[in-house]
Amino acid sequence: MKILILGGGKVGGTLAEHLANEAFDITVVDSDAGRLRELRDRLDIQTVAGWASHPDVLRSAGAEDADMLIAVTGSDEVNMVACQVCYSTFRTHTKIARVRSGAYQRSNSFFSKEHLPVDVLINPEQVVTEQIRQLLENPGALQVLDFAEGKVKLVAVRAWSGSPLVGKELRRVREQLPNVSTRVAAIFRRGRPIPPSGGTVIEAEDEVFFIAAAGHINAVMAGLRDVERAFKRITIAGGGQIGERLALAIEPYFSVKLVELDAGRCAQLGESLHRTVVLQGNATDRELLVEENIEQCDAFCAVTNDDEVNIMSSLMAKRLGVRRVMTLIGKPAYVDLVQGGDIDIAISPQQATTSSLLTHVRRGDVARVHSLRRGAAEAMETVAHGDEKSSRVVGRRVKEIGLPPGTSIGALVRGDDVIVSLGTEVVRSEDHVILFLTDKKHIAKVERLFQVGLTFF
């Protein structure tokens, strides 16, 4: 597949890095020649320097035979015009654009072949907002991911010493949680994946990824760590697009304070937010945090546009007594450095956006993709089609499917039923299959496994 990525910044560069080792033909277009040189030195990709929406630049980048355009420059307008040019001039099949401004998305008919031919809209701020909202609703989780329209969740949690399942073999999980349907999809121990089997013992500090029906999440988390009381009081640092979206999303359910430095922006937020208390000030100002009783806050979410401000304000909030801090980190190199210490969760907007994009890049009928552990692992929801003659999975028991190393099936979703006990279960056509891959080099094999043969058509 030939993929044209417009924009070699944080999102475009992260996506190119994800796809460069998967036999895709990748070309990145950016006006910054230095940035392209850095990408070209690290990755096996082609680059073209120029303005991403210009027809001659797109032609020289190979738009005439590109299968997919992914426009993720810093300009909504450049991204949208590039999609229009590729549709009108080159008839590019799939056109994906990052569009941040909500003003463009208020009309349902604006993005269509008759008006502006963008097939898929990606809004990073909305993706990050949803990620933080899920974490606030599930105290103690490191990551919460939805599959099958919310029927199934994949949750990452760090196991605590003394919790019921620590020191137990996985085969005994059912004994400890007799009324809960769950499956451990993967365990990461000291940063390395441990293939889960019945005899695998959960150790303290393991990062455990488990799959369960949405209603069973809290019960499983209670088996892996001390039960945390629900969050009530939330403080948000930063009143930009993410901060405003997050406050709007959670203010009906939590007591919310938002700290913003710019006085004019505070006035705008005061009009758009209904229950949130908006404070004008610097989130790194210790006196302001103490005056606002930050020690009584359950969660502190630092989402300004400045990594250093986010990190420093989060560290200060944690040391002043906040239970849990979540920090938006734009520089990928910072994520591993800060998470797991005083900062509980580091959120990468690039990784969140990349997950949304990967859903449309994967071959076959893929409903959802989530990039995990900074791209080291991947969770995928794919739909099985065909019959026993045309499919390698339909009509076969789960344990009989020849999955590549490092790949496991965590659950099947059949209509409204979530099936986690997979011992003798047979995959049927139209089942949604939730897969977990700890070794991404086998993604192509998994895609081929779920593709139907010609006899199906």
C-alpha cells in the first residue's frame, strides 16, 4: 500500500515510524527540509520538501498512484485543501485529514464529495479528551480502551503487592473472581512482555492488560490493586482546546476547577463552561495551588501546550498531596522518563492520534485499533467474514487458529454477547474478534489470517 503523509511533525513523524517497518510505501511531505532529513536518516521512507496542498508538490510525491492520503500538517486549511486536490486531480481512494477547529465540524454536510471530500476526520483534542475522561471514570487504571461500541474494554493496571491476584497463577483467576468474565491479554514485567498462560504468576509491579465486559472492569481491578475511591474533585491546568473540551465533558459529573494563565481566555471559558470554576493564574504557582486547597483534589490533569509547564505543575501538585496526576506530554522522549514516578500517567497526543489513524490503515475489516506502550504493542478489533472454505478462522475453535507468536485472542463479541471463555469456542462469521499483539512485526500475518478467500465472493 502506498501512503502519502502530509506533515512531518510529531503526529506525522510518529505515524511514519509506526508504518515504516510494515512493508508500506511511505512518502512524507513537509515544508521543513531539516525535519525531513531527520526522518529520512532514521526511517526507510521517501520525503518531498514543499507546500503540502500544492498540486505539483503532491504529484512529485506520488499522489497519482497513492492508495491513501493522511493530511496531518499543523493547518486545518492545508489539510482540507490537500484532500480536495487529491480527490479532484488524482482520485486518491482514501483521504484522512486532521481538523482541529470545531467550527468546521458543526455542519454534517460540509465534509462530503459534493463539498469537501474528506473520508475520515481526525481531531486530536477530542481523542485525548476521551482518553482522559475514561481514566477519570476508572481510578487506578493506566489505560482504558473501548471495543465493540463499548461492550468490551481493555484495561491496563499496575498490580500492587498484597492484592488478591498477586502471587497467583492465571488459571486461578476464575476462582478468585467466580462471577466475572475476564482474560489477561498480556503482562509487561520491567518493560518486557510476558506471554500469559495458565501457569503464569502475577507479580507486584506487573503491568497487566486484561479484557472484560464493560460491567466487570471494577471487579477485576479490585483483584489487582487496592480499591480506589471514585474521583470527585478534578483540577485542570490549561484552558486551551483540550482543557475546555475536558471541562465540558466532565463538569456534569465532577467538581471541576480550571487554571488558565491568559485573562482573555479565562473570560471566554467563563462563558462556555457552565459548572467549572475558572481561575486566572499560573499552574506552576505554588501559592495559587495551596490557596485553592489542591491537597483536597483527587486528580490533577495538566493539558497546557507546554510540556515543561505540564511536568512541573504535575510534580508540584503531587507533592502537595493530589492523589493522581495525569500529564500531557508532546515530546515522545519525555513520556518514558516521567511516567511511573511522581507522575502517574503520561498522555501522548501523538500516540492517541496514531491509534485513530491505524484503524484506517490496517487491511481487512478492522473496526478499531489502539497503539499501546508507546507503539510497542497493539490491540485490534477485526470482524470475521466468510465460511470454513473461504476463511482461516471462521468455523474453527479459537485454540486451533494458527496465531503468530506474541498474538492472542482476548474476546469474541457476538451481537450483544461478550465471550471471554474461549476454550472450545468456535469463531462464527460476523464475530468481532479482539486481538492483542505484543510483537508488531507479525501484524501482516494477522491481517492475512482474517482476510477471506476469493470463493467468498
